[in-house]
Amino acid sequence: METVEHHGRTTAYRSVPGEGESTTVLYVHGSAGTHALWSQQYAPSGPASSAAALDLSGHGASEDIDTAPGEATLTSYVDDVVAVAEATDATVLVGNSLGGAVALATVLRRAVPLDGLVLAGSGAKLPVVQTLRDDLAADFEAAVSFLHGEDMLFHDPPERAREHSIETMRAVGQGVTRRDFETCHRFDVRDRLGEVDVPTLALCGEHDRLTPPSYHETLAEEIPAGEFETIPGAAHLAMVERPEAFDDAVASFLHSIEQSRTT
């Protein structure tokens, strides 16, 4: 893991070179995740591009922050993304769930120059059901179980992928996980989608109940250069369940960005 110092803290990330002078993609995980969510994207079998994947503050190997859920936490996470993007020369963000909210906020704040955006299992508004919010406050194991229920994080994953997801969530812990989901619950940029000024792919697992396809259709309709695609046989974490289909969609999107720059 590499690190970057910013705003008085250390953010950890993993980076891998791509082929030739390929676009560098920065992958941003969602609530209670780490950079390892994207291991099949920054592996050699992933899109043929340079890649980086970070641990947001308080996740994995990154130092934590002392912020209230909502705007303060979102701003800190944007700062993490900007620091790693600048350190790696990343010009495309791929964000899942909360990571998509962070990526959207980064674009809307024009915090770093970007060429493209992929919002995977995300949305312009990310409401969290009250049952989950209550469990995150009072019964963390119940929350973990809820999130690993039918067509939530996964549709039909390999058992090891489900086990790893549970292990990661427990390692991140109740406090940070609750902060993440409460930040999601407060996120709403539906009235600002017309300001997104980079090509954007809204990418969704067809069975996703946490951020359903309708969220992504709205993104594609409201963002001026937006498009929508589904990943068959997957739920919220399509990059884990169906990595080949996910990577193909991202690779095609990256190719379209590169083509537009040469025409």
C-alpha cells in the first residue's frame, strides 16, 4: 500500500500500472468497504488501464476522522479522493454506493480535473431504510445480516465473497459503518445533476435492491452526457459478483472517453 498525507491525516491506497499511456482510474468503495472491494478491477484481468483504489478515512489502512455524519464526513471523503487522484494522476472516478456519492460530490465541487465518472450501485439520493438505521445504532450483527440478505449486497455470490464482505464490514466496525450509512441517508444532489460536466456511466446490478436500476436510469437521464447499463445476475456489488461483465462495461466506457479525445 502507498500513502498520501493531506489535511493532517494519512490516506492509504493501492496503485497498479496499466498498458502504455492508459487513463488512470481511481476506484472508490462504499459504506463499510475498503480498497479490496476492487481487487478484480485493478488485477491484470481488469480493464486495461492504470488503476488506483483507496481506503477512505477510517477504513482499512487509512487514518480516521472525527466528523459528524453528513456534509462534514462527505467533505472529508472528497478530500481523500482528491489527494489520491492528484498523487496518481487519476482522471476517471469509479464509485460504488457511498463511493458514488463521494465521486459525484467531487465532480460537482470541481475539486480535481476529471474526464469521466462511473456510478456503480449508487444514486443522486441514497435513502437508507429505517430498519437498517436502527440496527446500525443498536444491533450491528443484525445490520450485517440485513445487508447480506437476498438481493441486497449480493444476488448469488461465491460463498467466499460473501464471507469476505462480512469480515470487512466487521473490521471497519459499527461506528464508521453507521457514519457511512447516515452520510448516505443525508446525501441528495438530484437538483444538481445537470451540472455534471463529464461523461458518466450509471452501472447497476439488475437485482440491486439497495440502489435499484431506477436510480441509475435517473442519473443517465438527468446528467447531460449520461448513459445507463445493467449487469445481469448481480445485485449491489456487481464488481464482485460479475467482475468480467463489470470490467467489460468499464473498459468500453473508458474506450469511448479516449476515442472522444482523439476526434
